[in-house]
Amino acid sequence: MELKSFLLAVFVIYSSQIQGSSAVTDVFVKRGDDVLLEVMDDVPKEFLVLVWKFNTSNVLVGYSPGGEPRVSTNYTGRVEFSVGNYSVKLKNLQDDDSGVYTARVTGDKEQTIAEYMVTVQGPVSPVDLNPDSVSISSDSCNLTVTCSTEDSHISSTFTCDNQTCSQEGGDQSKVTNSGASLRVHLLNDTIICNHSNQVSWMENKTQIQDLCPLHAGSNITIVIAVIAVIAGVIIMLLRCYFLRKRGKCDRKTIKNPLYGRSVRSADGDSANNPTSTYCLVGQNTAPRGSTETKTNNQPESLYAMI
């Protein structure tokens, strides 16, 4: 009993000396990148030594006021220490560098002034999105897709009509074997498969109408309507063009160069006229009411048989 009481008293005294302990801060670092760990708590104005440790036992760097920082041999070239704010920068982190990093000062009392839980992660692998089944009826379309990575997969079913699509059970997600997140969800008319962790992400996506033509019906109707309107406008323009061109053809009484006599207009007496009727194309320069035509310069006139 006496030994247990003594050990308990020592533990209480030692615990009371460790003050200013900071909450552990989670930090995620991409493999190969650097990380800066800063001291967030106040540092005593006078202290004997400040030490950064990894997993409580491995010393990264030690510093005493008025001296030079002493970097551990195992971390030479990989650790930078700032005397100004007592922060430490770790370079080129690898998977083995994941763990708890702690900064402590020792003086009249010992206290923790910074504590980080660093997790080193690699980039996630690409993700594939493939349809498993598609069922189309007159008014709906059901499809199932699979979102997969190197070590995991997730499936989801979608139901669509002519207007909207919905995802059965809402967004689907899971944690992969490597600790990343795999998620498949619907955004507007797009199915998105996302593979991500805290330092990287990859995604693959497809349009609903590529798998369910039924859902694209309303869009097709709009396109057909637009094409019909454009075609109608083109036909009207062509009609106007030909009508205007025909309006330049004025029926007149002209002198028949073949028979040497006059040819009256279609409204006049045509009993003595040949069976051919001529139309003068061009600007009429004769006075109004005159039936005489210009015959001196025939090459300048153009005749067309109707």
C-alpha cells in the first residue's frame, strides 16, 4: 500500500508540472512535400532548453537560448529550425514520417507548447465509371453504374423520365481499403464518381443522356422546333426573292424581229400574232402609253420566250 501511494503521489506531482499542453492538431501532407510546424502557445521568456520530438522519443532538434540549434543526425538536411518563433520545417516527408510531433520547453517547469498529428498520404489512384445495366421503357429509364478504383468499388442506381433524374438512396460513398473516400452522386444531369483523400482527388463523370436517350427527349424536341423555324424562314426568303425577280418581267407590245410585225400584250388582240409571246427583261425607257419599242439597238435588249 505504501509503494502504491508513493507512486501515485509522484505521478500527481509530475502531472502538475506539465502545463500549457496544446490540443493535438491534425495535419495531412502529400508524400514528398514539406510541412511547417509552428508553436502556437506562448513560450516562457526564460527557459533552459526547447526540444522538438517525434513520437515522444526521437529528438528532431534541441535549442538553448544563446546557442545554435542542434539537429539530430537522422534528420540532418531534412529539418529547418527557426530561432525567431521556434517553428520547425520538415522536408520531403515519406510514409514513415507519419506520427506525433511535439515541442516542449524545460525551465522552472516543463510544458508542451505544440503538438501535431502528421499523416503522410500518397495521391489517390484514377477512378473508372462504367454502366452495368440500362433499362428503357416508354416513359422511364433505369440505369446502374459502378464507380471503381484499384482496391474498391461502389454501385448506384438512377431513375429518369423525360424531365428529371433521381439517385436511389441519394449520394453513395464508402471508405476504400487505402483509407480514401469513394463517392458517386448526381449533379444536375451528370453522374460524378469521385476518389479523394485529404491531399488529392480524382474524378470521372458521364452525362445522363448518353446512357438514357429518353431523358434527352425534351432537348431533341427543342432542336427539331428550332430547325423547323429556321427552315420556314429560309423558304419565305426564297419565295420573296423569286417573287421580286418575277416582278422585273414587264409584258409589253414589242416588234417581233422574226415576223416584222407587232406583238401585243396578253391582254390585247392576239388574233394576228404568232403563237410566241415575248417578255422584255430590263428597265422600260419608253414613255407611258406608248406601244413603240426601241429597235435600233437590239443587242441592248433581252428577249425571253414565255
